[in-house]
Amino acid sequence: MMRAWVEVDLDALVRNARSYVSRASRPLLPMVKANAYGLGAVPVARALEAVEPWGYGVATTEEGGALRRGGITRPIVAFSPLLPDDVNRVVGSGIRPVIGDLGTLRAWLALGPLPFHLEIDTGMSRAGLRWDDGELGAAAGLLADAEGWEGVFTHFHSADLSPGSMRQQGDRFKLALDRLGRRPALVHYANSAAARWVGPVAADLARPGIYLYGGNAGAEIPESVVAVRARVVGLRRIRAGDTVSYAASCRATRDTNIATVAIGYADGVPRSLGNVGSFELDGRLRPIAGRVTMDMTMLDLGDDPSQLGSVATYFGAAPTLESQAVAAGTISYELLTSLGDRLPRVY
């Protein structure tokens, strides 16, 4: 009997992908980095084959290698910027690197016509050649006859919050492409929240991420994909004045029943949910009593009974992924990618 586990509805995942395709009207480059946002990159990618994506996006070449070993043959783009010292290691991996500086660009081009994608920084200030930097002129000279230059992209910083910011970044992206002097075969910029956006540069691919996995993307609300469950492993009746968990941060104001569920912060339940979050158990929301501990979390049942072995839901039912993220003071991305390795994924 599993103490705790993650249920992944691959059919819902594929329906979300089809819904996104219907709005974006272009092939997908689904983001399956961070082990497909914690859900299992190989099973997720295999399921997404149903929508015939152009390829898959990962963060590292190691993640791309795991997909290759899992039988994925479509193109894979590693979005963490390539470093000059890693060029020779990456070249034999069969993974397309992302390049965002002149030194790495020169080193990669020296190896021959190998595919790569160029990143343009239009306001994220994280990686890539800046849209207004003088280095774009030097890059244009290097790229003029670069056969391996397959794609170019930028990354929106506030697509879910500010359409105006997308317009600004789109205009900057266009200026950068104009300065580079040629357009590669693949342009991409739309993330989950930007599926419907049509910018000043026509896009060939779209890069959905959180929407596929059941996280809201601005006004776009997907189907739920993930449920995290844990079993009740302890039951006790406590009296008014008794304390619960470390630092006695919860003190009962009445006689009440406490259920201990076998999941904690080592499994990805944030400590910030202590005394503010809730689980669903026996058809009702049950507040977390006291601090979340490494392996267990206590729930206040009031006068309701429960049974050992009963199943509580961390999110995926009454506590949704989004509502639990808000209670924890974080975002859905972090809850998903924090799910611990010791939780079996059940598809």
C-alpha cells in the first residue's frame, strides 16, 4: 500500500495540448523541462506524441538525454544557455543547444553546420543577446551564412499579466531580427499565456508549459491533470489546550480529532502551508494543524471521525493546484516541480 503518490491524468494532458493547439494554430514545442514539471518527462512526452509536436523543450542536455533513452526521436532543444566550455560535450548529444552570447556562437559555428537556436533578450534580463546591444551587429556577420541556425526566440516576462508588455517585447524582437539580417526557419515566443497572441513577427512554433499540466495561464483555464494523495497513518483525540507539531505552533481551542497523513515537506508540501493550508479528507476540507513536518502533516477533523488508511488529497480535488499555491504564497509551477522523487507517479 503506497503511503503517498501522484496521479497523472495523461488523457487530460493531451486534451490540454489539443486545446492549446486550437488557439495557437501552429505546431508545438512543449516544455518538458524539470522532469515535465515534476510529472515524468518520458511518459509525458510519449503521451504528447498524440498531438505531433515539432519537438520538445528541456532545460539541460542531461534532460534531453533522458528523453532519448526513453525513445523520443523528435528534435529536442535545451534552453539553458550553452557555455563555450560545453560545446564539445553537447555536440555529440543530438540535442539542439540555445546560444545567447558571441563567444559560444563562434565556438559552435566552428564545429560546422550543426542546428542551434539563438535567444534574444527583450526584457527578461535573464539570458540571450540583448535586443538593443551592439553585439547584434557582430552576430549578424557570423549568422549570415550559418547553415545550422535553425531557430530564434524570446521569452515573455508578463504574458499572463500584461498584454502591453508582450507588444513591447514583440516590437523589440522584430527590431533585433531586422538587425540580424535574416530569419531562420523557426521563430518561437508564445508561452502558455500567449497562445492567442499574434505579434509583429510571425511565429512558427509555440512553447506551452504550465497550461499542459493543469496550471492556469492568465485567462486560459486548463483541465486538471495532477492529484497528490496521501494516506492517514495516525488518528488521535486531543483536548482543548493540547499542542500539535513542532514549536507547538497549533494549540487546540476545543477537543478535536487529529489525523496524521503520510506526506510532508520532503515530498513537496511547503512548510508555509502550516496552520493555513488544508487537505481534502472524507469529502471535506480539513485545515492543517501545526507545522508541516518532513514526512507527515496533521489535519484538524473537528468531531468528525476517519479511518487509518483513508486517502487525503493535497491538491487535485477541493484544494486545487491553484488554490493550494495561493495558500502557500507561491505559484503552481513551484508546487509541481517540488513534488519529491519518493512519491510514485501513477499514470
